[in-house]
Amino acid sequence: MIGYFIGFYISFLNARVQRRLAEGPSTPFQDRMGNMGVISLFVLMFLIAGPFFPSLDRRMIWLGTFLATGIHFFLFYYVHGKSMLVIGSMGTVIAIAGMVLESIPFFYFGMADGLAKLGVGLYLLFYSKPSRQSRAHQLSA
């Protein structure tokens, strides 16, 4: 939970980070996709992790949440670019591996998920340059 709030602050509330990573204001299309991405996270968490709440299977609840998070990153491709395909793929693969490889302790999948997100986040923060929108995205907005 703490990591979520730190990430939320860095991503949305820190004007310095926004100035560094933004190439001007977002388009209406990007705003819609961002809203759809956030809404999809909660819907996917309900659908994927929700069925494990009655049994209190914490491993599957967390892995379902990781899977929902990984999937929802794909929608943010239209907002943040190709890096979202990388983090979405990594999160999805880690979560599915954790669901299939039950003999491996959850700790390793939790660490892998957190380190993958931290790694991509640090890359974006320090090495990424704002990308120019393609003409097709500008026209579709």
C-alpha cells in the first residue's frame, strides 16, 4: 500500500516530475484512455482477485491483483507509450507464473513484481524523454 501511494504522489501530484516527463497537455483521447485504464484496474481486480476472497487465499488474491495491474497497464500505452507494454507484459508474466508455480513461495513473485515496477519507473524518471504524439493519435482525439 505504501508503494502505491508513493507511486501515486510521484506520478500525479509532483509537478516537477510531470514537467520533466510531459510534452504538453494530454489530448482528450489520452484523458479517456487514462480514465478507462483506472476504471479497468478496479473491474479486473474484482473479476480476477475477487473470487479468492471467500477462501481468504492471500496468495491468489495478491497474484490476481498483480495480474489485473499488469493487464491494465496495456491501456496506458496510449497515454504513456511503449514503456507501458513492457511493464504490462512483465507484470502479467510474473503474476501468471506465480499462479502456475505454486511450489515457489509468494515472496519471490512479490519481490519480482515490485522490482519490475520500480525498475521501469526509475528508467522513465531518469532516462526517458517525452515522446511526440503520432499524427494519428492527435487526429483521433
